[in-house]
Amino acid sequence: MTATSTLTLGGLLVALIILTCNLYPWYTGGREISRLAAFGKGFGGAVCAAACPGGILGWAHSRSGTVGNGAGERAGQALTGTTATDGLTTGQLVGLGTTGAVIVVIAVTLVALSYKAAGKKDRRRIIGGAYVGSVLCLTAGVAGALAWLPGALNAAGDGVVAAFEGAGIL
């Protein structure tokens, strides 16, 4: 599966509102990195999942823009009187291999475990981070800036496989 949904300005608006709601308390509250930890966990897991070309993670990523498009378009229309239906140039992370997929699954599992152990506020921040990370990876700019990620995931997976196969140990 290589198709991604088209993100509109309305969908981007929703992602930027969520991002702002998470960055504002951090910015005004002493800029402690721990205040962004939950949001960052969700964001990181979603960015890893964005590299998946298919499966459940790839499907969820490719449909993430659709979730906010309608609500963002209606909000933009109601708040400003202008339409926010213009589509953005889409981007995609490509090149994830089977060994990199192992790392993605572990990363997403760690995010899920963090979600399960988190309190109510941090759960919302993790979900918000996951949504924002996935949506921003649908744009050409963010996907282009993260084009190195699938290769890094593949390299990490290759290292894990080599360690379990005993390469270079004896």
C-alpha cells in the first residue's frame, strides 16, 4: 500500500491546534522537556508508523489526515468565513524493510505500553502527539525532512538481527 490520504488546510489546522495546545504550556511553564514527554512519545511512535508501507500501522497513518479534514474545514469556515478545503502537497516515507519493521513494531509497542501506564492527561497528550506526528508526515515538507528515517530504522533492525545471529561475536 503506497497511497496516502490528501491532507487539506483544515486537517492541517486541527494538527496545528493540537500542537499549539501542547507547546503553549511547555513554553509558558519554564520550558521543562519533561512537560513534552507524553506528546513526544505519541509523536515518535506515529512517525515510525508513518514509514510503514502497509498493514494496520500503514493504513492508520494513511487515513489520519481524513480524521481532521472535515472537522478542520468546518472549524475554519465557522471561525473565519473562508474555506479550508485546499489540498496540500502530499509526502510519504518510503524504503522501510523487514528488519526496520521489527523496530517500528517495538517502538509502537513501547508507546502503547506508555499509554496504558499514563494518567488521563498524559493519555490525551500521547494520542495528540500520535495524531500530529502522523498528519505532519503526510505533508511533503515533513516527509522530506524525515526521509532518512526508514534507512535508520532498517539499520537499527539490521543491527538487532546481527546481534541475535551472533555476527561479529566470535
